[in-house]
Amino acid sequence: MFPPDESTDARRPERQQIDARALVHHLRRLARADDPPWLHAEISRRMAERLPVIKLQPERVLQWSAFLGGSGEDLRQAYPQAAQLLVEPVPALRERSLAQHKGWWQVLRGTAKPSVSLPQQAGEGVAQLLWANMYLHLSPDPEALLKLWHRALAVDGFVMFSCLGPDSLRELRPLYEALGWGLPGPEWIDMHDVGDMLVGAGFADPVMDQERITLTWTQPERLLADLRALGGNLSPARFAGLRSRAWRGRLLQALEGLRGPDGRLQLSLELVYGHAFKPVPKLKMAAETRVSLDQMRTMVRGAGKE
């Protein structure tokens, strides 16, 4: 659920560490941006290239964090007849998504007005595809989020998502450590842990993949501007106060050490991609088992597809 009860963080130290309050401020700030984060459109395109391996043609597509995901056009091209459902994590992004989509369905013939809701308003079994581009790594409780995705999917539907992996921005960690500045970003969860979480949430046949890319800049000022456009440092171990101009000057100077042989500043990103299906639910058998008529119909339909 979003945002989670912060008291659970102390009981789950192995979970990806995200400051939930900082995340809300981060999302509100991004909601005021002119466009979605610059990287997300490219990641969406790469995700969309993987869709042909899935034979299912969804009637309803649910975009999780639709505005920041920047995937609307990719999904409309992939599934032009599908109804679009949009979920936004905070009210500010919901308002932004409503404003962004106002009127476009009147221009595109045969396109229905999209439904925009908050996570707690997402229905059960409402979509055959749940699409979440570059959002899972923001969640303070990814296990709870995956269970929410599972609930929103119809039986035999599938989830497809992307997120940052633990090696992202790894060049900044020794730089911050040497200067005594704490962590430059959260400790994101590993690809294999995400796969285990998918199974734990009730998904079947998870497929995980990763990709590493190197971003380069000519000037440290541009590097900082692009990182800010992607978001902020959500680590609870980050420096808690406001930074000074003197600190920014030291950071810009330290970033010069990231120049590679070609003279450009370099930072690495680990991108994690995944998809999985929501299978027909299995009943726990006992001496006496009660099954509703709807459950029986679902199981029969599922058995007929095997």
C-alpha cells in the first residue's frame, strides 16, 4: 500500500530502504515538472519492445504511476482497442494525469476516456495488463505493492514493469563515502529478490532480466540537473539538512573525478525488467472445502486453457 506504515521499516531491515515522507515530497515536485522524467520514455520504449512475446491481447490496460511512467503513447500503439486505466500514487499526480489526458480521447476516434484513480481506489481484477514503468524502486514496501498489483489484475492477466537495480549510480557511493556525506541514494533490491517477491505475492512464471547502461555528460552541472529531473535522494541515511552553495561547489569539483578516458563524466544505471502472470487461484483443501459458484467457474475456465 502507498504510503506504508513507517513503523514497519524497523521490523524489515532487509527491505529496500526508502524514506516514505521524502518520497511524497519527491512525487509532488515531479508532478510540477513540464514532462515526465527524461529517462522514462526510453525505458518505456525498451519495455514495449518486449510485449510481442506475450500473446494475450488485453481489453483493459492499467498504468501504475502513469504520468511519471511516460508510456501512454507506447501502450496505445501496442493495444489501440484497449481501455486505459490510470493509477497515480499521490493526488498531485492524479490531477496532473487528468489534465494531461483531457481531450485527447476526443481526438482519437474510438478511444474511450481513461479512468484515473489513486492506489486505494484501484479495483480488484480490473485489467489484463498492469504496466509499471520505473516505479517499483520508489516503493518503501515493494512486497505490499506487488500484492496490490496482483489484486488489480484479472486471472490470466500479466504484470510488466521496470525499475532501478542496486548497481545504479554506483560511482557516487565511494565519492560520497570519501567526503563523509552518507549515501547518495537508496539501497535498491536485487533482481533475484524481486523475482522471489513476485512469487510471494501470488504471481506465476516470473521472468526477470537486467540491462546496464552508462550515461555521460560534458559538465557536472548538467549531470546534477539531469539527476534532479529523475528525482531525489530517498535514502533515510542521506544528509537530513539543507545543503549550502559551498557544498554544491565541493560536489561539482568531486564529480570531475568521474571523467572517463573520453573526457566525459560517467554514471552507470542497472535497469531491471520483469513480467509475470496471475494464475487461477488454488484452493487449500481440507476435510470439507466450500467453493463459491464464481470460484468454481474461474477454476473450470482455467483448467480448460491448460
